[in-house]
Amino acid sequence: MRALLVLLFVPSLVFAQAGGPPFIPVNMMTVATTPVLNTVDAVGALIAEDSVVLRPEIDGRIDKLQFKEGQPVKKGAVLVVLDDAEQRARLAAAQADLTLAQRRYTRSEELVAQNFISKQALDEARANLDILRARLRLEQVALDKTVIRAPFAGVVGLRQVSPGAYVGKGDDLVRLDALGDLKLEVPVPETALPLVRIGQPINLTVDALPGRSFSGKVHAIDPVVDPVSRNVRVRARIANPSGALKPGMFARATADLGGKTSAILLPERVVVPRPDGSYVFLAVDGKAELRKVVLGKRQPGLVEIVSGVRVGDIVILDGQIKLRPGVPVVTLEQAAQMMKKMPAGKR
């Protein structure tokens, strides 16, 4: 029983060699390449293909709300109608003034032909006619603005007003979002930018819909690199035929950049962080050697080693706290064999 307990706790022991320095039993692994995909991962929030908050362009009282909250509407559908009684009266007055001006102009033409008035008086009558025509058009435009329509097909949100409410120019009425396609804007490191291209397919998942994946394509790349983060904004268009995706959802996107097919991946626990960089312990000629490395992408529990370690090197997997450069190390199997050879009284 005593021997069994000693073997279970071998990783924490330091053994002494006859006539030599102590050695530490550790787990080791031989470095090899692992098949990988050269991908870039990013996170961001989904946004609507088109989105607008509808606001009136004139003051007025709301006469009708012709939509249901949260329901789809077609492009051009009437959503809000303002009371237009005053505006119709203004339009009628402008029409009457224009009719009178047209008659006066016709009469002026006759009087000029008979030399009863000057040509200047005719010019003034023509200018007045043009002014009243413009006024009529303005009144017609104002009347048209009492009807607010959907600028594109989409889904209306929750209304901010009620029928009978008086609203001013620019007040929020309701939000309209086009949900047929959504957009995802994500930051991409500038180092990956040469491999990102328009039309490149991406896959994404959303926290709100676990177990489901969606696809899209890159359709725009910001031409400017952020000077602080060194990232470039990339925008992808995501198909949303079922309407399951909603603007604002948190999404995780992955794009296959091609190129690299294998890499050196090591367990994250082997990395020894220091102020001047990252290191790993290797077993070289039976002794621990501290080697500086450059890290790459991370996966759950694993990290890519870009440089500093080569295929065939022996990496020490545990015991980094008690390891020091130059300390002799052996595998757990070697330590167990040594234990068996030791006299019973020295175990």
C-alpha cells in the first residue's frame, strides 16, 4: 500500500540520483503538427439590412395608425396619417389664388395687345402667376407629408405614440427594420486582411439560438485600419429567410482563410508567461530547458506555437512551478522503474 501511494504522488516528488543532482519526474510529449483550418474568428452584433425610425416632417395631430406592432409591412404601405383638415384648406386657398392669377394674366395679355397696359405690368402678372404655382406645389407637398408610408418592406416595432396625440416635426413614431437579410459587422486583425475578400463565405452562431448555425458572405471591407486596435471593420450579409435572426443578437463568426493546413498546438498549461514574453519548458538531453516562443491562435485548452518549438522537440507538460533550467528530468515511467530498483528501506 505504501508503494502504491508513493507512485500516485510521483509528479510532486523530487528524487535524488546516486552521486548526482536530484531529478524531477514529469509528463512529456513529443511535438507534432496537427491538421488545422486557417480561420479568423470574430464577434459582433447583428444589424438590420435597412433600419429607420419614422418621424413626421410637419407638426400635426395623429389621425390614424394603420399598422400592427411587430408585423411585416410592404414598401409604400400607409403607416401613420396626420389630421389634414388645415392643410387641405391651405391647398384649396392656394388653388383659388392660382385660378384668379391665371385669369388676371390672361386679361393682362389682352390689355397689352390693345396697348391699355404696359409690358411691365404683364411681366408682373406672369411673375405673380409663377409664385402662386410654386405656392400650390408647396401646399401639395405639405399635404402629402400628412401620410407617412413605409420606405421599404420590413417589420414595424413598438409604436411610440397613440391616435389623437399631437406630434412635432422630428418626433419618434415607430421603428421599421428590414429583416430579410441581416448584416454582421466584425473587427478583423490587420494581419488577416490580405486573406479577406468580398464574397468570402462565413459561418456564424448566435447565443440566442444554441445548436443552430447560419451562413453569409462578406460584402464590404472598411478601407481604413483602426490606429488603436489595429483592426479592420468587415461587414457580411446574412440570409434570414425564416426570420429567426433579430437585429441586436450577439453572433460569433468564423471565416476560412485557406492557406495553412497544419500547425503546432500545445496545451495552454505548458506556457510560462513572463514579463518579456511566453516560454515553455523542453526536455533536452535529460534536462529542463526554458525556450521562448511566439503564440498564435487559441482553441479551447490549446494554443498555437508559431515559433520557438519544432516538430520532434520534447515538451514538459507539468511541474512548471518547480522546474528550473538545467534541472534533470525523467518521465513518470522512468521514475517508476527507478522506484522498483531502489531498496525497500529507501522508498
